[in-house]
Amino acid sequence: MSAADRQGEPAAAQLAHGKTPSSAVPKDVLLIAYAYPPDNFSGAARPHRFAKYLERLGHNVQVVAAQHEKGVSHVGNVHRAEGDFDQNIRSLPWYFEKVVRNLFCPHDEGWRWALRAARASEELFAGKRPVIVSTAPPMTVHLAAARVKAKHGWPWIADFRDPLAGNAYRTNAIAKRMDPYLEKLIFRRADRLIANTDAVADIWRRRYPHYAHKVHLIWNGFDPEVSLDALPPPAGPRLIRHVGSVYGDRYPQPLLAAFQSMFDRGLLRADDLSIELVGQLGAPAGVTIPQAPWLRLTPQVSRAEADRLTASAHYLLLLDVTQASQSLQVPAKLFDYIRVGRPVLTVTLPGSPAERILKQAGIPSVFLYPTDSQETLVAKITEFTALPPVSTPYSLWFSDSFDGARQAAALSALIQGLG
């Protein structure tokens, strides 16, 4: 992997410098994304940053996304077709979509939507030749792009916010069998493939050496025009706060057990320190969530409130990997945490992308590993709670590497390079 990839910014971004070359006319872009603002999903942020900054680089960007309502709606350059949501009115076609999903791709909604999205895309660019940029999950987004590509031959860039084959969170037995076939289909037909961590890009290049030339790295990141500065913490006990849903193997059972032990032994006091988990909490079967004065559970909140809670915590908790043997992704909230700058207690694997980014960003952090004994966890938590809860400015490396405008420039360079 190149030095540019290793430091988080593809070589294309360094060439682009935030501008499309004056000698080239910016190409039209069809951006397909299931979720898009104002949808309150973390997966909506990346396509929104891409569209916003690609437009500033001169591209005509048209977005096709999903909506709960029937039909197709048009607001500015955002066009929404009816999606397949569990909240929709249940009809015979809805049940058919559920059956197809359970048989072939149980982790990905939007099978019927993919057909609608393809039709909407064709109508938007009839008689033209845009570059398709599809960003997933759900992986049905790539199926919509593949359909349009097969019919019209438009160049296609497939962006993966999560890996497909081998993804530890795609646990369904059917998915484990189907995902490699779906991945091969996408890799064969797409003209460019974007991984959002260097670990995933490395795996793809080893797995598909004949497609290595297609693989590019554009990390997840942040919008430089949306500020997120530390706010004064609330009065009362110091707060260690996790903001975001907890799912899959990210439930922090060993961490909570270590905290319980520390409170029981008098090493910590509930009137001095508490933990707050904000968002949906998915505890594994058979695991009981502790009922303790030092643990607060807050339901899912709006994006604005999530930002406020992140910015006002004394300390922040990042749950990357709590049980798995491999760390490939970076939780999106990491970039918010780093911009706030308060100390981060991170559950991850040694050398993971999250650990490397935190260290190079210069944010005070303590790292807990799934292999740590309870006494080791207690020692590390003691070290962490001794850190002053102040905000530390992040490094220039972090700003340069994860700035959303620079990442859109990297994407623009890929777009311009396609015939």
C-alpha cells in the first residue's frame, strides 16, 4: 500500500488539492444512497458530504435515495423512491420483499427499491452518460447501480461504508454463503471500488489481486463546515458517555463487569463517576443489563442532541470491537469524538484502525483489549479516570486526512479518470 494510503489520504486527493483540473469539464454524477439527510442515520452523512463538495467542484450531482411514502418525490437534486421499511404498510409486495430478503440477503433491505431506484436513475440522465457512485450498506444500493451499469454502460464507482464478505456483523448463515457471490459480482462489474479503511483495502487487494487496480481508499471523515467543539460538562458526577447504538458484539459486558467490580470495591464512587449509554442498546441473549446508580441508559436522540451530549461529556467511550478477533472498520462517532477532544476510553484490538487514528490525532486515550483480564481492565480504567477531562486539539494530520472536502476531491479525481 502506498504511503498516501497509509496516512489516510489517497494519492488522487493530493493531486486534486480540492479542485477539479481546469482543463477537464466536471462530469455528471448519479449518487445512489438508501439513506440521505434529513434521514437520522449515520450512513446518510458520507453521501451527503460527497454530494455537497462534489457540487462545489463543479459536478452536476443528482441523488437517488429511499423514502417511506409511495411513488417518487423530487426536492432539489434529491430524488426519493419508495423504500422497503418495516414501518411501511404491510401489503402482499411487502411480504414478498421480506421473503426474498430472508432467502438471499437478510441484512439488506431495499430489494424492490433497487428496481425503483434504477428506473428513477435512468429517467434523470436519459440520453446522458453520468458516472454512478453507489454507497452502501444496504448492499441493494450496489444492485441498483449494477442494473443501470448493465443496461447503459455508465461508469460505476462502488463505495463500501462496511465490508461485505467476512463482515463480522453480517452473522446470518445465509448471508455468509451469499455475500462472497455478491461481492464478486460487484467487484467484477464496478469500474472502481472504494474501501473506507486501509485494513479493508489491504484485504481486498490480497483477495482479488486481478482487481487490485480498482481498489482505492477514501476514509470516513467529517464535514469541516459543521463545527463540533467541546461544551462545559454538566454539574454532578463525571460522565463517561457513549453516544450511538450498541449492537452485535459491541455490547461491553467485560467493561461493565470491570466497572461493577471497581464500584463494589470502593475504587470508584457513584457520586464521582457515572457511565451513560445513549442510543439503542442491544444486549446479547442471556445477558442482563446492570441496574446500578452509576449506569445511565438514555434512548436514541436526534442528531443535534447527540452532538450536544458528545460535546458536553467529561470523557467519551468508544466501542469498536469487544469480542471479535479482527477490526476492519472505524465507528463513525470516532471522528466526532476527536473533534470534541476529550479523553477517549476505547475498547478495540491492538493496532486497529481506531487505535491508530486516535494515537496519530493526539487525543488522550486508553485502550482496552478483549484479551485483557479483569484486573488489567481495572488498572487501565484507573489510569483513564485519572486523566483531566479537558479538550485537546487534534493534530494537523487528522485534519488533512479526514476532512470531507478533501475526500470529495479524491472522489472527483476518480470520477474524472473514468471514460
